[in-house]
Amino acid sequence: MRRILELVPLLVIFILCSANPAFAEGGSAMDFRYDTAVWAVVVFVLLFVILRIFAWKPILEGLQKREETIRTSLEDAKKTRDEMAAMSAKFEKDMAEANQRIPALMDEARKDAEAMVADMRTKAAAEIQTERERLRREIEIAKDQAIKELWEQSAQLATLISAKAIGRSLNEEDHRRLLDEAMQEISHASRN
């Protein structure tokens, strides 16, 4: 726009000179005709206004829109670049933190595994001890039953032998009484 305005005075001089018939006919350039000059200026001004409205104004608006679009695109690109840089920095920071936490997580997992193994060993030992105690009780019960059966059979045998030796048969009540006495003597003997 500024270049066009710089050319306006040169254009006015050219129009004034070309409007002079004396200059056109080979006369002196100093001969001046006012009527032709006025019409030349009027035509120039009209042409200038028409071009400004219909040509320069749309061209300038298009250039301004293009300039604004380019400026907006550059700002968006700069903003996007800054956001990407920030995201990249955040990602790097997160990765560094994650890498620093890996040994701690591994140690924690190792400790948890060791605690789990120790817990499992403790539970297994407790179960084994419980099973041992149950088996001991069962053995004691079986032993007591076997001893009781043995004594009962011994008492019956002794009763049969003594009945044969005495020559008479003992009734059931005598048999029980002898059995109870024998059991008491045996329990006293086993305690001592």
C-alpha cells in the first residue's frame, strides 16, 4: 500500500503532462491546459477510488486474513510445541521416578515373599505339631484300651484258673469285684 502511495505523485505528473496537447504535438512541456488537467485528475481520482474499493481493499483484506491465519497457526504451533515439551518433560520425570521406585518395589516384593514363606513354614510347623499331639492322644487312648483289654482278659483267665483251683465257679458279681481290685492294683503299680 505504501509503495502505491509513493507512486501517486509520479502518476499525477505523468497524467498532467500527457493531458497537455502541446506536449503531445511536440510543443513545449510548459504549456498547460487547465481543462484537460482537471479531467485527467478527475479520471485518476475516480480510477484510484474504484481500484481502492474493488481491488485493493479485497486484496488487502485477503492479505490481512492470510497474515492473521499464519500468525494464528504459528501461535498454535508454538503452543503445541510448548505443550509437547511440557508433556515430554513430565513423561521423563515420571519415568525417572518409576525407575527410582523399582528397587524399592523389588525389595518390598522380596520381603513380602520371605514373610509369606516364613508364615507358611510357621503354619506348617503348627499343623505338624497339632497332628503329632493328636496322634499321641490316639496312641495313648489305644494303649489304654489295649491295656484294659489285656487286664480284662488276664482277669478272666485268672478267674478261670482260680475257679478251677478252688473248684467252684465265680458268679458275675465276684468276677467284677476281682477285676476292679486287679485294675486298681495295676494302676497303683503303674503310677509308682
